[in-house]
Amino acid sequence: MLELRPTCECCDCALPPESPDARICTYECTFCADCADGCLGGTCPNCTGNFVARPFRPAFLLEKDPPSRTRVHQSGLHRTR
């Protein structure tokens, strides 16, 4: 089951479970679309994998399987292509 991390690891913006802007790699590193497509150039800085849109968890399942509250933020992560 996906963790549904609450924020972008790069810019720390909020990414609620229903966010269409959340992107993940195969290890669930989580970034916003702006960072994933922009400063990260479509490549995860942690594993060098690609990003895909994070799927939604239906609202009725969020109580049973809540999203993670753990924020992962890596200061200084912004990079240029």
C-alpha cells in the first residue's frame, strides 16, 4: 500500500491524498509536478528512476488506511537540468 506522503521532498509544498500534482518514483519518493518536471528534469534524485502520477486512494478508504504524516524534505535538493 502506498504511504501517500504529505509533502514534496523538494519544495515541501502540501500534497494531500487527492492531489493531482503528486508524483512518485518506484520507491515512493514524492514530489510535486512542478519540481518533478522542472528542477528535477523528470528524474528522481534519490534513485534516478522516472516519475508517475501518484494514484488516488478513495476517500472511504482513508480512514482505514490513512495517508502518512511523515514529512520528508531535503533542503538544497533543487537542481538544474
